[in-house]
Amino acid sequence: PYIKKFRKQKDSMERLQKYIASCGIASRRKAEELITEGKVQVNGRKVTELGVKINPQKDKVKVNGQLLAQEKPVYYLLNKPKGVITSVSDPQGRETVIDYIKNESKRIYPIGRLDLYTEGLLLLTNDGELAQNLTHPSKGV
């Protein structure tokens, strides 16, 4: 199968609690608690107010003294062959679309699905926001 890899370019401001959540440290609500409790620093300064925006590419964020690193969004287009499961894993041990993503340490998952004996283009990513925007019925995509 043919695989094309894309990386999202992002150099914009983002809410601090969203950034903390995207690093896998806590949910957005828990991140808000961490901020208001004074457990978060941006560029060495304690932040206790919600609504602060940061530039994830430039600002250094620490939670409880631990420097955070945001997982870079990764996008794959896979021409899924027939007979491959559109899933992250299969309890029966059959080949999955994730088996085609070599040397990728990030959590990658398919957006949508194709039936076992269907072939076609499939998008795989670690970008939960994009997945939500593409698959949630309220978005009308």
C-alpha cells in the first residue's frame, strides 16, 4: 500500500489548559485546577489565572516542575488494502492498519473506518481535535 505522511504546521497561540491537556498530563478541567492552584509555570513565571495564551513552539511550560513537550500532530494517508482491519488492534491477531505505520512511537488511530474487505484511502493521526471535527455529526462533515 501507498502511505503519505503529513505534519501539521502550527505556530499560533493556544490556551494554556488546552496545551497542558494536549501533552497528556491532564484533562482540560484538571489543567484548569493545576493552573489556579499555582502548579503551572510559563517561562519561569507562575500562572494562576485562566485564559492565558501561549505559543507552544516558543514558550516553556512546567507543571509541578516538570517541563512539558507537546506531541506533534502527525497525519498519514493509507491506501488500505482488502483484508486489513481498520483498528488499532485486533484480539484475533489479524493485520491492522496500524501495522503499516512503522517506527511511530506516538499513539496513532484511524479516522473513520473501512470494512475488512474494502480498500481505499484512510486517514490516520494522533490529532484528536481533527478527528473530532471530521467525525462528529454536529460538525456536518
